[in-house]
Amino acid sequence: MNREQLIGLAESWFKDQGWHSFPFQKETWRAFLQGKNGLLNAPTGSGKTYALWIPIILEYIKNNPDYTKKHKIGLKAIWITPLRALSVEIKQAAERVVADLDIPLTAGIRSGDTSQSERTQQKKKMPDLLITTPESLHLMLASKGYEKVFEGCTAIIIDEWHELLGTKRGVQTELALSRLKSIAPKMRIWGISATIGNMEQAQEVLLGMDSDACKNSVLIRANIKKKIKVISIIPEKMESYPWRGHMGLHLIDEVAQIIRKSRTTLIFTNVRSSCEIWFQRLLENYPEFAGVMAMHHGSINRETRLWVEQAIRNEELKVVVCTSSLDLGVDFAPVETIIQIGGPKGIARFLQRAGRSGHQPGKESVIYFLATHAIELIESSALKRAVEETVVEDRIPYLNSWDVLVQYLNTLAVSDGFYPDEIFEEVKKTFCYQAITKENWNWILNFISKGSQSLQAYDEYKKVEIEADGLFKIHSRSTAMHHRMQIGTIVGDSVLNVKFLGGGYIGSVEERFISSLKPGDTFTFAGKNLELFSVRNMQVLVKKAQTTKTSRFASWMGGRMTLSAPMSELLRQELYKANTDKLTPELKALAPVFKRQRKESIVPGDDEFLIETFKTREGFHAIFYPFEGRFVHEALASLLAYRISLLSPISFSLAYNDYGFELLSDQEINMEDVLDNNLFTVSHLHSDLQTSLNSTEMAKRKFRDIAVIAGLVFTGYPGKIIKTKHLQSSSQLLFEVFKEYEPDNLLYLQSYRETFEHQLEEGRLTIALKRIENQKIVVKQCQKPTPFSFPIITDRLREKLSSESLAERIKKMTASYMKNEK
């Protein structure tokens, strides 16, 4: 068959399904059959899976015209997905085409959920089409004779590439591709990505810097304008102080009405603890939802999650409360409506969630935005604009992730070993390691074989042996086993499995949360009220709690998300509109808040930077409003506190959220003096940040993750996981050794670099300071807290008080501030 006949075959298959192929699908089929590599930019629910499974199968037909009589066994294509939950659906899509066209190709899945018997079977006979994850692909590279497995592979697809890019899992993928290119030179590389700000760079990272694959590649854009309808849930009465209720629960009646009107609704929360609370409160207030409502997040056991996903497809559920665990790819055609609880902090995340509804070509997506406090309505207004103007964030790729490279080289050493010169050439062609020098490379080789300069006295760090012909190889069986168990770049706190005394696995919670409970205490998890019986062998044994006991909700550290840079920019632009007549419905609804804000202070314009000061019984407050996101504010608060303390001895307690930050002290700041001393200058920024933030402590925490990824510390055997505090102390000891005896250690230096680049967002902080320097600084001396300052103050209180105490305290504060309004 020639190319046009093959495409005709695909077209007729689409026709048999009652579908019409999109131009982007045909363009992808043609490019693939021409031997090109590429990146496909297509939205969720547009048919992107068939855009690449079909040409893989057509290529097989072209190369094997007598496939009905002769079929060569072996791996022909790999499909990498970042989420195991997507694997079944991707496999079913391939099997559907293969079965209808009567092609003798088999499809299989290899992930953390694959049983040992199935893996053994795959070793004997690999499926033709394999769906896997970045971690499982690296585990295959750690198997002896892996080159034979991959040498006949003609295609590799990296799905949801935008999710991997800008993470260490993305770096893992880059390294795996660098090896596979050499083993299977005929292999075509394709990525599938949602829209991001830096599509061309995403293509370059995927295919490798100046590589042959990159030179022979295309970027195909689907150009399907997804219709997204954003509706803000606006309360009938707007308080002039923008804090009310807990996590938006004061609007639970409005949410219930939306659920009743919709066929199926997904309610997205940003964190797992909110997911648990919303599920419980809906059940308590609306018993009618019992039996048709479920919860889905990453800590609930896999069987329950799979059941929930299937129940959504079968329209057995009316509402599911979930987290980012349902953000990606899983196709839920029946879902009509999405509700987002609280600001999603990023535009791409919001669009991804919106795309869960109307998850079919041409269908409109409907998403409701529920603000957890009034000022979040400005975020809703900004998100509406982002949808209209298709504004999305860049995904910034990692550079020089030495920990991932150390892990990768140990992976190759565990299998068949590697020759350094050959692998260096492959690694240097990746985006992440484009600037690697021979000096860096030799340091890493020395590190894995001799334990580096400071650890060479300890045999446990000399993992790799160098054979006479220069082959780097791991011979120790225990070292190899430890390494295979720890392949991956996702590092979190130790988790404990939660089980009923009589048997039955519920899910997993963090060690930190369980350590705060004692036997007999009750907690709510996975929608169940549980009583802690005991903790044994890293397992939490529980029984059903008596409903009369008060209960805590399980919580996870997970970290708070911060506003992305484009989201911050849009937020500021929407806020500035409050001083014009171009008011969106959300800004109109905020009229009582703005009125009260102007009474006490001002609503800043685009050329103004607002600082508010006032005194309460807690002390003297100074509130700054950059509207740049939590991480930037954390760094900026520490930086300004340090710079002010240089002028006069004064100490502060700090609080921050996505809108601004607070410096609270027992002394009044002479704001005029400090502003005259270049408070916002970018000069000496790096050194001031290092001093003000105790960056060594932050780098130590970052180093724990680096040490785990690089294999410097072992996280334990299944069921015998090493406690987080022990991991922390082991990694801190190594950190101190490197600091004292080997300050040029690449992993040690990486911990500081990642602290400044990723955690503190130093580049973004620099841009913010330059912007503030060009604005007119307006200092308002207020009589009491303003509506803008209220969420920041309550954020500080949230760290100290329980939810009930916090709500009570805020009620009193609001009453006190409103007393004199009349």
C-alpha cells in the first residue's frame, strides 16, 4: 500500500465509527508516514490519541505487507504516559483499531500497577505496543539485555508532554530518549502536548538539542478553539470584609443547586484535605447525594479510584469531589459540569480542568468558579479573560539536574554497564545537559565509582566498579536491588497504609499526620470516620469510629500552590480596572469590598504600589501588595524585613498569601526612612536573599530530595519505609560533610541553585522589584485592617488555630471592624 492508500484505510475506519477525521489528525498521519518526528499540540478530548496510534499501525502494515501470514514478535512502539490511570484507556484505543483492522498486534501495560506474573510474561514475550510511565521505562533500562528489547522499536510517543516538561520526570524522559535513539536509530519520537507558552522550546527539549531528530521534525497545531464557559458563583450578599466561611463552604447551597441541574459534576479542590471536607459537608447537608457521590484523590486506594472512574463513564455517579488526580486525560464523556473550589493559581490547570466537561470534539466545556473569599473573584475575572485571549504559562525546563543524571548512570550500570565516552555524547545532546563539561562529567563518574572526594572512605558510596576495558558496572546484588527499588524522581514524605483491623485497605496518609494522633483518636479519611487503633510496621490499623466523637480531617503537607506569573499579571490588570468603568460582573459584585477599601485606604492603579500600616493589639502592621504569588511574597517579605533591620534593630513575624505580605512588629516602622534607603533595589539581591532567608536551611530541605534521587540515602523496603525524620537527618549529615569538606560538590551546589530558581523564583522576584521601582509608592496609614489586608491576617491565624477557632475569631474581628461603619 502507498501512503494515500494507507490514509484512506484510516479514513474508512473513522467513517465506520461514525466519526470525521480532523485536519490535524491527517497532517500527523502524513508526517509520521514520511518518517518525521514531531510535537502535536491538541486539546483534551480532540482525538489526539488516534492521531498517533493510527500511523503507528499503518506503518506496521506498510512494512509488513504479508502480516497475515508472518508476524515478527517484539516491541514495535512505546507510549509513555505520566499517569498510570490513563494506561487502560490508551491500551483500549489501540486494541480497538487493531481488532477492527484485523492486525496481529498485541498491546500491554507496564507500570507500578503491573503484577509480577505479568512482568515475567512480558520478559519472555514483549507486547508489540507497550504503554508505560517514565519510571517503568527506566526500570526496563535497568534490566540485563535491554538493548535487544528496544532495538526493533519504530516509535515512541510521550503523552501529556506539557505535564512532564519542567519537572525531573521530564529530565528522566530526556535521558531515556537519548539512549533509545542510539539503540533504535529508526525510532520516530512524537510528543502530545496541551497548549503552553513555549511550544517550540518544548519540541526542542523533547527531541534533543541540534539532534537529527529535531532537524527532521514538525510542530503540528490542532487549532481547535475549545468553547469554554466560565461562570462565577457570586453570593447574593457580599460582605465588605472579604472572609467568610471555611474553604467556600458558605456557598454550599449554590453548589448543591448546580449539582442537581447537571447530569454529572466534578468538583475540583486544590488539596486533598479540602476534598475530604467538601465531600463530608455535602453528605451531611444533602443526604440525597449518598450513593451517587464519590471522592477521588491520590491517597485513596487504587481499586476505589478505578471504580470511581468507571462509575463516571457508566453515569452511575452524579458528583465526584476530586483533586488533580482527575486533571489529565481520562475520558469522561458524561461529565457536563465542573466546579473549581478556590483559585487554581494557574491558567493551564484551570483550562485542563474545564476540559474535563464537554470532553468530546466540538462540545462546550462549562466550569463554575467558587471563590473561597471575595478577593478571589478577581481571579475568576482574570481567568475569564485568559480563556478569551488564550493566555497560557510557559513550562520552564530543568537544566543540570545532576541527581537525575547520577540515578540514570547507576541504572545503566545495573543492567549491562556503560562506556563513559559513548554515553557522554548522548547525554550532551539533551536539553537539560547541553552545557555539561568534561569536568562535570568526570566528577559524576568519580562520584558513582569512588564516592566523590569526601566519601571515598565509605564503601557503600562506591557503587560502580570499573572493569579492565573501561566498562562501568554495578556487580553488587544488594546495590542493584536498592537502586531498582528507588528509581524515580518523585520524592514525598513517608506514607503509611491505612487498613481496617479486620482487613481491607483504605488508602495512605502521611507519617506527619498520623504522628499527631494517639490510639483512640478519630479522623475522617476517604469519606469514612475512623478511630486509630495502633501503628505497626508502617501500617495504620483503624476501626470504624463512633459517630458521636469529634473528628479531624486527614491532611497532607503537599504545599500550597502559588500564582503563576501570567496569572499574577492578569490579576493585577483586572484589579486596576476597579478604578475604571470597565467593570466585569465579578468586579461589580465586589463593589462593597472596594467601597470599604477606599474608605480605609485606596484600590491601587497600574502606576501605584500600595503599602498599608495600622496598629492593633497584636502590634504594628505593615502590609505590602505586589500581587505576585505566594512564593515571591515569601522571599520578598524576608528580604524587606532583613533590609529594614539593617537600618534599625527590629524583628518581625511574617505572613503572606498570593496578594501580598505582612510585616508585624512591636515597633512602628518609619516607612519614609526605609523607602529613602532603596528598599526595593535589585542591587545585592542574591546575597541579601541568602542572608535573610537562612538559605542554608532551605537548601538542606531541598538536598533531602536530591540525596534520595541520587541514591545517597535509601528510602527502605516495601512495608519497611524509613521515617521522614530519619531520611532528613541522614541527608543533613551528608549536606554538612559536603559543606565542610567538599563545597564544590555538584549535588550540594544544586540544592542551593534549586532553592533560588524553583522555590524562591529569584528571576521572577527580580522582575517584580524592577516593576515596583517604576511605580509610585503609596503609603496609607489606616485606622484598622482593610478588606485587602484581611485575607493575609487570617492566613497568619490559620497557621495557629483550628478551623472552628479560626471561624469564631474571624467572626469577632469582622464584628469589631464593622462596629463603627454606620
